[in-house]
Amino acid sequence: MANLLKTISNFFNKDDQIVTEGAEEQRNLLTVTMENADLVREIDSDIEGSKGLYAEMKAIQDENEKYYLGNQLDSKLFDYELPTDQNILYRNLETILSIITSKRKEPIVLPAQDTDESKELRDKNQQYLSWKWSDEDMSIKYEDWARQAYLYRIGVFKVRWDTEKDDYVIELKRPQRILIDKDATDEYDSKFIVEFRQNSLSELIDMFPKKKADLLQEFGNRLGTLINYIEYWTNDFVVFKVGNLILDKKRNPNWNWDEKDRKGALNKVRANIKDKKLKNILLNYFNEPRKPYIILSLKNLGKTIYADTSDFEQAKIGQDIVNRRKRQIDKATIHALGRDVISGSYISKDEAKKMISNPNSPIWLEKGNANDAVTHISPQEISPVVLNDLQDTKNEIDSTMGVHGTTRGDRGAQETATGRTILREGDLGRIDLTVRRIDKKLELLYGWMIQMAKVYYDETHFTKLLGAEGSAEYLEYSSDDIEDGMEIIVKSELTANKAQTRQEAQERMAAGLLDPLSYMEAFEVSNPKEAARRMVMYNLDPKLYLAQFLMDENTPGAETTSIGKAQEENKRMMDGEVVPPFQGADKAHIEEHGMFMKKPLFKRLEDLAIKSNFMDHVQQELDQLKQLTQSVGPSQTPVQQQTPMQQPMAQPQV
């Protein structure tokens, strides 16, 4: 019986936290309202309990950083040789990152309801999120975040409201400055996250003016002194402290606490969606308050929030072997000419030095055999085993990290096209494992953007967008534009399938077996429907294409075209002018009016007189066109040139 109990006890290992039943440690429930002394004691206890994991990760992070930078070899240990290495880890990791981050991670916003108004809000939120990504330089931060995850086992983003900027910012944090609950497996279930911070005494006084006297008493009046302090987060509150001094404590500022009955509010939202009523009830995008960190972890077995390994680390042993083999080859290269051995019985040191400085000078011996005085030791050839092992180890590193020469763009002499495709798709399939994890974390990041807008955008924020042909457009955005029930997803097309999909699309288009829209979608052209429409119009009616897309009000003679005339009329009518119908109005002219009437600028127009005048104008032109069509009869325009596209389109720029 005792052996059976021992076996069961060993089965549940320490990592799974199921060894014995009952309380492990008696602790007070941590709240923001508890006494400062108790709060300090509990926070210090939390930090102490997780220091072991932090120290273990810190050692791994420091070592990985040395390998990445190529500083893993100590030059002091190589007095007579170069610390030769070939940093394959750096090369392969940067190749992986270039593939992962090559495409912008655009969010897909799903409308709450199947209504025009809901879809319009969807488009507005998508525009806002795309702008915020660019405004925060997220392409660069995203690359560094992914690099952190490979090297440091976690990558850390933090979302913070910046009072000076009057907007929130997304910051990349060094993982070495973050301490996380040792039992946590993600940001939300973590009991706490601690950020180690440093500011001058003057800055701390500005940040926490109510603690000025305490800070001066603790650290003196030298305001330039750098002070290390901590920022301690739970889902519900945040505490700033240095030593035993609490600088500030408050409820989570990134959550609207006025929302008391979240469950009841959600039920009302579901009822509104069912009845197709557009009304915002919720005060938060998230269902519960969260710590403001987005932590990326790869290759995780679920023990802690940190990854248990990485492709980078798995290849480190191979890198050590490559370094050793390179040094062996370097030594052999140095001695490739062999060495002369000079006998002191025949030649003095001074004469030997002269011989070394001028190896072509004749040697004079007073007596004795010249072969006994000077001999030459020929170099030993490098064993093929060394060269083969070097190449095998390089290949093994490439296989471990999923980055062969074909993926990097190299080309082997013996490779076939089919072989290159197989290798490349195998590598990209490995990289896709990482991409899927990243996508889920980016969904959380975009969710944070909406949550911060929900909390802080009480007033309208104006953002400048890049419009058509480089023109500037302005987007008005506030928390009222975030519809309850809206969802955000990030879904990258599997990288491994892209090359094959595009090649197939090219071949099918050349054979006339693919439509323009599917072709544009295969190449991920932005706004594929518009691109396909333009291509079809260009092939069917080049003149209409020229008038509609290549001419504007600044183009000489544009005002005389049918579309140019419609654009001029739109402006005049929006200014309140009553414009008579254009006698030369045709289908393109009236379609230009129709497209303008679909724009948000016209839909939100509150002056009903202008709207009525606009619609009367268009109706008159429609009636006029109908009368003209009835009197003239069907168009006799030749159609022999209106043939479908039979030639493959040029590959679009992606």
C-alpha cells in the first residue's frame, strides 16, 4: 500500500502542482484597499516567490543574446588563433523574421449585425485600426517583438495611456525588466506582473506629487538621483512602490468601472442584435479587466508563461560544432605552407632570422650536410571527415530551424526546381506554426486598441488617412463608433500555400480559366474587387476607364467629360446650389452621382433641402436619359472589341 501511494505521488510531478492536498500557504486576499504595510509585505512575498524562475530565464536570455550577437566565443581563450565562427543562428533567425513580418497583419473586423449601418461602422473601425498600426510604427515593433520571443522565450508589448500625447501608446518592453508569476501560463491568469522601472527623483516627484515629502526624506534633495522602483499589476489594480513606500495605488485605469452589470448588459446587446437595433450599451470591449501586457510565447508546453525552448536554442549545439570545425580549418589554413626546421648545430639564431626574413637568400654552410641543417615539414591535409561534418552540421541547423538555402534565396548546384519547391514548402510549413500563435496574440493587441478607445475616447479623435492618389482624408473616431458585438480576428494565409497558390493562379489565368477577382485575391492585392473591376473596364471600354480613373478635376479638359461634369455638379449641389440637369448626361455621368450619394459625407448630411435637391437633379437626368434611349433605340455600338481577357495579366505588386 505504501509503495502504491509513493507511485501515485511520483506520478503527479511538481510542475503540475498536484503533489499533496490541502493549503500550501496561507495568504491574505490581495486588494487595493488593504493597508499599505500589508500590501508591501504581500507584494514582496510575490516577487520573492517568482525570483527563481526569473533568474533562470535571465541566464538563458543572456546566453542566447551572446549567440545572436556572435559573442559566444571568449577571445581571451585564443592566444594563438582567431576565435573563428560562422554565425548561422543569426542568419537563419533573421531569415525567419523577414518571412514572418513581411506582410502587414491587417485586422478583419466582423460587424455586429447584417445591416448597412453596422457594416459602415465595421469599415470605420478597420480604417482606424490600420491607421493606429502605422501611427505606432508597429511594423518595426512587431519584428522586435517576434525576435524577443525567439531569443528571450517571451516578447512583451505594453499598452499605456500617454497624457502628454492625449492618446494611448504601444510600447515594446525588455523581458529582462518583467517578472511574472511563476505559476502563470498567460497574461490573464497570471496573479501578477511586475515591471522594473527607473526614473530620476525629479521625474518621480512629477509623477507622484503627493509623495514629494516622503521621496525627499527617503532619497535626499539631489533631484538627478536615479531611483529603481516597481509597477505591480493585477487584473483589478496597479501599485507603484519603492522599498516600503507606496507611491500610488489605484484600480485598473484601463477599465470603465461604471459598468456594474456586465452580464445583464451583454444580454441586452444580444437582444439588440437579434432585433437589428443599433445601440451601444457596453462600456468596455473586453469582458473583464486585464493587465496591460501582450506576451508572446512560442514552443510552450504549458508549464509557465515562458516558452520551454525555441528553434534558436535547439540549434545552439550545432553552432558550437560549426565554430569548432571552422577553427580546425583555420588552423590548417595557417599552416598550409608547412614549416622550416633549422638546426642550431649548423646555423646560429641570427643567421636563421636572416633566412626567415629573406627566404630566397642562399644559405652558406662552412661544413656539414645541408639536409641536416635545414629541413621542411610538409603540412598535413585536412581530413575529409572534418569538412563533411562541418557541412552536415550546417544542414542540421538549417533543418532544425526550418531555413534551408532555398528559403534564404541560395541555390545549390545539384538542386532541381521540384526539389527546391519541396524544401521551401517544408520550411514555410514550420514557420507557419509560429505564425498561427502570433496571429492569436495580435488579435489581443487589436482588442486592446479598441478597449483603450472605449475607455479614453470620450471625445472625437481626428486621424489623418492617406486617400486616393496620395490625398489626405480625415477620420473622425470616438467610443461611440465601437458597436457592441463587433469582433476582430487576424487570420494569415498559410505561408506555405502562397507560392503554390500564386503559381496556379498565374497558370490558370494564362489558360483563360480564372476570373480577374480570383486572380487579384490570390496575389493579396489590396481591395481586390476594385482592382478586378478596373481591369475588366480597361479591357472592355478603355475610354470609359480613362475618364473614370485617370482624370480628375485637375486634369486639363476633365471638366468637359461626362464624369468630370458630374463631379463639378456634386460640389455645386453640396454648396446648396440648384443645378439644372446636364443635357449630355449618360450612364457614366449618373453612376458618378450614385457613387457620391453612397459616401458617408452624403449619408450623414443633415440638410434635407440639399439632399432633396440632389436627388431631384439625378432623377431629372435619369428621365432625360430614358427619353433619349426610347427615341434613338438600342445602342449600335460595335461589340467586336469587347472580348474577355485572353492574355494573362502582369503580376501585381504585393
